[in-house]
Amino acid sequence: MASTLRPDPAATSSVGMSARARWTLFGIAAGGGLAALVGAGSSALAAYFARRIITPAMRNADQEVLAIVRGDEGLQVIMAATEDSTSHGTFSLFFDGGAGHARIGRIVSYSPAERTVQREVEEVYSGDLAKAHRGWWSGAVYASPASLGLEAEDVEIDVDGGKAPAWLVRAEGESTARVWAIMVHGRGATRLETLRALPVARSLGLDSLLISYRNDGLAPAAPDGRYGLGSTEWRDVEAAIAFALEQGAEEVVLFGWSMGGAISLQTADLSRYRHLIRALVLDAPVIDWVNVLAHHARLNSIPYAVGRYGQLMLGHSLGRRLTGLAAPLDLRAMDWDARAVELRTPTLLIHSVDDDYVPYGPSASLAERNPEMVTYEPFRKARHTKEWNVDREKWERLVRSWLEPRLAPLAPELTGGR
């Protein structure tokens, strides 16, 4: 799957990239007649594609809510049948622009002919579901640590541009944990996404820090207001590690979802605290952005060459005026499939084979190329970052069994004097 989405190697030579970048960025001015019109259209579409990738945006309320049913079995909701709403498991429905939030449970009935599905409503955290007409489906099934019956401390982490709010949830028991879990949500999500991992983290004796980072609506925005796809956000994770160390932590485990996985990998590569990262637990992570961008270009029927132009704009200094980036992105430096042997942090990858947003191929390939450090555990029918939602028991069992032995105290000769 992943190999079919990779760009043609001939298109990535330094000479070819330079020529294409110049045509993309200056073809309108330099060309004439039909060539200029073609260049203008391609350049505009490429610029639009590139900006969409790195610009924070509102969620699309594409899930239609048809009716609410109140009966002897409790509250139920009837919705338009979609790939999301007909997935088995526990999910959330956000509505009223995000002000409303309900936890949605098992499927009661499903009518393919009528294209409707009826499901249990386990809890309404906020808003009036009876007034909802549209919303968006999510794997973030909890509204706060309190939804799990857990106490949390509201803390603030010093980051570039100000302070980023975070939840600190202590491990089971009285003593301060030696190893902390730092939870990193994905692109377009918030720390609510990471609440699902709290029970297993606490059971393993980890204090958990559920963080926010630049451009997620809670932390200070980046100066350019653009995502760095992990190349800038890792500094906010580093700040979270510094906070944990100040509070008594000695080491950390990074949990990351989707782009949060890419951010965690960059942190393990670039942070001055990388030697204190005991392990990575990554759910549907972005391992190779070129693969993901090519996949989304194809999903949106964007011609291959135009998609490549968009990638070049992101990575070329001349593209900054069109993308709004403060600095170009080095997509090759974030390709952990190609850099597999350089990853020296024990890493668990959980990724559904039917993920239609971030293809699983690079995750499987990374584990194959670096079996010493990387373990890949496939799921099915989970789509993107919803592995926990479709099979909570399996997700927690895998994380616990893989992580527990890696939390054992290291031999003195392996700690480097820590």
C-alpha cells in the first residue's frame, strides 16, 4: 500500500527539484500564453494543497443526526449511516460547533436500505443532543479526567510565546512516579484525544501529563500560525519533559497519536532530553509525511505533479510567501521509514491496516527495518486513531504487555550515571 504512494525517485533529484520549484513559483511571471495559464492553475492548486496541510482549521460537521429516541433502554440516537457511525465500539459525537459532546455506544440497529444507524447514547457531557442536526465523529470519548473518575491538577507549561495548559494525573498510589507519561495529541485534535490512555498508564505506575501544544487552540499559537508537522511542535514536548523533570520525574514515556506520533519521534531525535525518553507508544503515527501527502493528493484527485509541487513549496525557501511558513519544512528529516536504523528509542506502533487518513505501510516498514527497537501491532476496522475505540481490551493489553518490561529499572551501566 505504502509503496504505491511513494513519489517517483527521478522526481526527487536535486536538479529536478530546483527546476520544478522555479517553475512552480515563478512560472506565471516567466511563461506566456497557454503555458502560463497551465502553470498558474497548477501553482494555485499546489499552493492551496500545501496551505491546507499546515493551516489549523475548524472540524467539518459531516455526521448527520436524524432523531433522538428515549425509551426503556435509555437514550439512543439515529444518524445517517457512514463508515464512522457504523463502526462497532465506543466513540464520541461533537455537535453545536464543539460545545456539545456525547459518548456514543453500541449499535442497536442498522438499516443499509434506509442508510441509517441507531446507537446507544452512553452519556451527554455537554449541550442538548435533542437539538443537534449535525456533528463530527471522534475517538475522544471522554470530556475530562473527571469523566474517568480521576482527579487532575491543572498545570501550565512554559513554552514559546507563553504558557500551555496541561492536565497532570497522578499514578495509582501515594508515591511520586519515577517515570512519567507525556501524552501528545494529533493534528486538529486536543488533549481530550489522549484521555483514553490514562487507565493503562496509571496501572503501570506512571504519572501522566496530558499536554497542549502550539496551534491546538489551547496553547499559544506559533508566530506564523502554521503547523510544523512535528518540526516545530517537538519543542513544546521538550518543555513538557522539562516540567516533568522539575516535578521529580527521572524519565518519560511519550504517547503520541497521528501527528503527535511524528512530534514524539522528532522529540526523541532532537531534544536535549532524548536520553531520558524510555519508550515511545505511538497510535496511527505519521512515519513519513511524503507518503501521507501523496496519499491525500490522490484521495482529493489532485494530479501527482501538482501534489509534488505542493510538497516542494513546503520544503523550499521560495515557497514561504505562498504557504505562510516562517521556515521551510525538511520532510526528509521526518521520514522515519528511510531513517529506520537511526531510531534508538524502543517504540510500539499501533496502526490499523484500514487507516484511510495515515496509511499503515510506513509503520509496518519501520518495524521490519528496525526490529531491534520497533514493534508493530496491526488492528483492523479501526480507521484512523480509533484502535482503542474498536477494541479497548486489546489496545490496553498490548500497551501494558509491551511497556511493562521496558519500565523495569535499568542496570547501572546502562543509565549513564543517571
